[in-house]
Amino acid sequence: MVLAGTAAAPHILEHRSLELWDPEVPDSRQPYHAGLGLEPGHADPIVKCACDAARAKAAAERPELADTIRAMYLRDMRKRAADLAASDGAAAELLQHDDVRLTRRHYRTTAAKLKPVR
């Protein structure tokens, strides 16, 4: 699914099956995991290469959408990955943030689950 617009008001541009990773570049399946645990200076080129490979593979599969796909910025995947992380700290580590407050403010959007009192 290719979306446009804002997070509050998205609209669907395309809805079809599309490979967003290249088997020739294993890190392209989960680009941000490829950089996990590395220093930012070492992780950035790996993540960029993986994201570029994912875009190129998708553009090759759907030539009519190639320009749109190449123009995509994959940062929205970071927000989703942060929401799937077990905790704010785990999300901050995944996104390589030094300050967990940055992660909470800009990337963690899922409401915390509360425990019932009774």
C-alpha cells in the first residue's frame, strides 16, 4: 500500500502486493535492524544502502510507480518499528536515540496498556 497525505489524513495511492526488499541485499528486509547496535557513523551507510535497495526493488517491480517509489522517504517505518518495540528504552535503542524523551515525543504513538486495579 502506498499512502500519501498526513498521518491524520492519509489517502491511498496504490494498493497491491509489492516486494519492498531485495533478496540480494539481506539487510533490506529490515533496514533499521541492520544498524541496531552499531555506532551512528557506521549504521547510517548500512541503513541507507538497505533502504535504497528496497526502493530500487519496488520500483523495478512496478515501473509505472517507479518515480513515486524512488521519492518515498522510509522514515515512517521507523515510527512503526518504535511502536512495536517492547518499551520506550528498547525503541530508543532501535532508533539509536541518545535521549529516550526524543523517542517518546516523536516516535512512540501507541497508548500504554494499563493494568486493571480490580
